[in-house]
Amino acid sequence: MKLTRTQGNMSSRDENLIRQARKARRYAHAPYSKFRVGAALLSRNGEVFTGCNVENSSYGLTMCAERTAIFKAISMGEHNFQAIAVVASDPDFTPPCGACRQVLWDLAGNIDFVMVNSKGDIRVKKLKSLLPYAFNEKHLHRKKRSKK
Ligand code: THU
């Protein structure tokens, strides 16, 4: 599929990540929503960690592709990231859910969030722009310090 830029920098980095996210999407386990998602998370030193959504018959236990990818990476000792690409099969871009925004912000910081739609258009957003005024670990520490 041809990829075209609609926002941000279209780079070979993003193209490669999108390719890997598409591959990961093949493993999506989405028998309930039928909405199959793949993700590929790039570390600062160039390693890629992929993920897909994994649904559960108890729907609330479902895990999104983005969190699968970052939990894989963290559990393998990686903590420095630069970008994540997410691929579904929808003519609209698939933005991350609120839970993924919080988890990615906490664990990866202000990375590039690369979205691609089924037409092959690409949109890149900084994670911070997707989660303004975010809660983070600093708030926990602040609270502790102000305790009498
Ligand atoms: N989903 C993801 O994996 N990532 C997103 O960014 C959006 C939603 C999954 C969760 C669920 O399995 C299905 O898509 C429908 O919500």
C-alpha cells in the first residue's frame, strides 16, 4: 500500500515502523470487536517491540496493541523510546484510547505517535498533544512531600 504524509514528517523510520505494525496486526485476537490493531514501538537505539490487541470474553480485560507493545518492551529491560506506530484497518485514523495515552506517557514520555489509515495516509502526533495536563509520577511525590 502506498503511504502518504498528511501531517508531520514522513520518514523511512515511520514507514518501517508501520510495516512492522502491520505484521503484528496479523496476530490480533479480536473475536468480539473484530477491530484488529497492530503496534510497533521503536526504542531510542533502534529496537522494535511489536504488539497487537488481545481481547477477552470478559471485555474489560482486553489489552490494546499499544500497551501490549510497551509492556513487552519494559519487561525486556527497555526504557527509552522514540516513536510508536499503530495500524488498524479503518479509513479513519485510529487514535489511542485514554488508558494507552496514560500508560505511554508514563513509560515512554513525549514520543511520536504515528497513525496510518486504510488508505495509507499517515499522521504523526506528539504524545503530549494527545494527553494535555497529564497526571504523572511527579504528582505522587508532590503529594508525599506536602503531607504533615
Ligand atoms: N484498540 C487498540 O488495540 N488500540 C487502539 O488504539 C484503539 C482500540 C483495540 C481494543 C479492542 O480490542 C478493539 O480495539 C476495539 O476497541
